[in-house]
Amino acid sequence: MTHRQTSILKASPEAIHEAAQALRRGGLVAFPTETVYGLGADATSDAAVAAIFAAKNRPQFNPLIVHFADAERAAAAVAFDERARTMAQAFWPGPLTLVLPRRAANGISLLVSAGLDTVAVRVPSQPVARALLVEAGLPVAAPSANRSFSVSPTTASHVAADLDGRIDLILDDGPCRLGLESTVVDLSTKASTLLRLGGLPVEDIEAVIGPLAPPTGGRPKSPGMLSRHYAPGRPVRLNAAEAGPDEALLGFGPHVPGATLNLSPRGNLAEAAANFFAMMRELDRGEFAAIAVSPIPQTGLGRAINDRLNRAATPQGADDMNGISAP
């Protein structure tokens, strides 16, 4: 891995222009989205996309999400059907990724989709991300800006802790609003299939296009389908009423005595989602042997938080192809 001089720039028109130039040169740029910070590269360049995998130590069978400035540009790269048009109109820009058939000669590197005939695409709503995509004038492949299998980054400092010296530039626009990756839906077959729970609640999607099918296995079509993902270095114990010896307790709700940190003392799932990755990182740096986590309601954004927790609690060495992560 070649050492790079990593710059951290506060988001401004000048910084966005510099980041766009870096992308056009084939560089690696971390940038904020409404979900988590993404590690961006020119999606049309095999060399730039390969550099993402190298920086993250990422398995190349795990596809990336390609970010576009608007739905029209996304539709030039993948084939939209009526379901896709309906969902794009309802939820883009926003925390929704669609997996759709690749158009012939669309220019997107095959490395992006790990050789599959589909591409995962998204139009983010975060203003700095949108300005960067417009300024760069190209599709940007961007998984989460962290080392593979570690906790996703929701601040520029999280990115620097993982990737300093491995990437060219970090655009800093403060904490991410949602703090959970995008929801991923596969529309490349007749069934509308949920691949990853995320920042857009499943209930909202199903209200627009009807019930979503569960994934059927096989090669991952999007990030977030590995058994172990979003994982801290310490073991994670779920549905804990209290901390055990040498454990930190990550609480949720107003009645968690002895909580080391609390995702939301008010019991608010949106607040919990926004705090989740940052608090997991903080506990992972603490003087604890393990992390215990209070029960989280299995509804709305709670379903996505529980999905992340289940993957974080999966033992190391689990079969990474048997699971159901990019901003």
C-alpha cells in the first residue's frame, strides 16, 4: 500500500473544488453523506476503484455503491423499470440504494460490482456530497470510509483514525445526520428484495412498492451482506440488562442504570441511529474487555440498528458469504 499525504479540509466551495479535482485525477476522497462518510473514487476508472479496495483492505467480492448527482445520471448507467422510477421519485435524493441491471457500455468499472451484471446506485441528499458530485462531473464509487469490517465512520476524525496515510483528502462537514448506511433494495429481478436495512425504514418503502422479499443468498450484490461487518475489536453481547465484569454497557432508553454510554436516554431511535457508530468506536477505545448492549426495539430504524449489532456480534472467522455494508 503506497503511503499518501492525507489532507483534511473543512467543507467549503474551494475545498469541494480541490476534492473534485482529486477525484478526476484518480485520487481517493472521503466525503460526508447523510448516512456515513464515504470513500470516493472515479467509478469509471479500474485503477481508482482498485485503490479503494487496497485502502480499505476490502474483499473484492463485496460490491461498491456508485453515487450520482441525480436520478437522470444514474439512469444512464443502469436500467430503470417502473419500480425504480417510483422509488427514485419518492426517496431520492436520500438514504436509498437500488441494485439495477448494468447498461451496456455504461463506462462503470466492472470492479465496482465485483463482476456482476448489476450496479448498486444512489443519489445522496447531503449538500456537500451533492456539490462534490456535481463539481466532479463523474459517478463516484464510495463504500464507507473505514477499514473493512471495522465500525463505520460518522465524523471526519473517524475517517482519519482508520485511513490517514492511505487516502488523499478528507472533506470535513461535521457529524453525519443519520449515522446509518443507506437501505439497499435489489430491483434486478421480478421480486423487490431487501438486501440491507438502513437509514430509510422498510415500512416507508413497502408503503410505496409493496412487500419486500428477503435475500436468497449467493454472491453479495451490495455492501452490507457479509456475516461479520461494522465490528469493533472487542466482543459484543446483545440484549444485556446490565454490564458484566470488564464490560462497557451501551444503553438505550431512560432506565439503564450503570450505562457507560446511552444511545438515546429518551428512547428515540433516530437519535440512537445517529449516535450508534460514534459510541461503538468510543467504547472500543475504552478500558473494557467487551461491550454489552441494551435491547433495541425491533421497529423502524431499530431494525437497522439491530442488524448492525448482530453483525458486530458475529464471531471472527464466520463465513463471510452467508450474511445479508458503503454509505
